[in-house]
Amino acid sequence: MPYRADIEAALHALRQQVFESGDYLKVAIELADVEFDLDNFPPEMHAMLRTHQAELRRLLDRGEPQTIEQRLEYNMESGTHSILDVERLSPTPDFGAVSPVPQADLPECAVWRSPA
């Protein structure tokens, strides 16, 4: 991804590029047909596992996601383990957001240079 001065535009472009490449975790596909051995889980989790799997199958019946938002819905709380999970900019660290590194922390980061 080439440098862009507009960080928000760069984030959205990178998310779209990763989505189109398919280089992210696809939980629904991997788990929808897994047969859970419920004996390995406490009884209070059985209903939750069945419900979760039924939801995954329902999503798969709708077909492959056509948008980033649909992929995030398919993956539920597992996320995609990719930039797709980072949806916005924030001035301070926050869940699902990218935020600036404080100037004092920059020397600890990998080689950092101001873009030309």
C-alpha cells in the first residue's frame, strides 16, 4: 500500500484491499460444519454452542459476504484477525480503532522516518 497523507483514506483503502484478497480468517466457513463433542464442554455451554453453530449455518446459507461489514457479521466476536477488524481512527487507543503513537514512544518503534 503506497503512502497516503490522508490516514482515514489509507485505512479504508487497505481494508478494501485485504477484503478483496481474502487474506483474513473466515470463521463461518471453518466452524459451520464442525461437529462439537459436547462432552468436552460444560453442560451450560451446550445450548450456546448449538445456537452459535446454527447462526453460522444461517449466515452461510446467505452466500459469501459481499462487503466488509457482512464478513465481520459472519465472523462474529472472533473477528478476522486482520485490518478488517480496525474500523476507524481514534485520537486515543480504543477497541477496533487505530490511534497515533505518542511522540515519546516513537524511538521504541521499528525504524521510523517521516515520509518524503
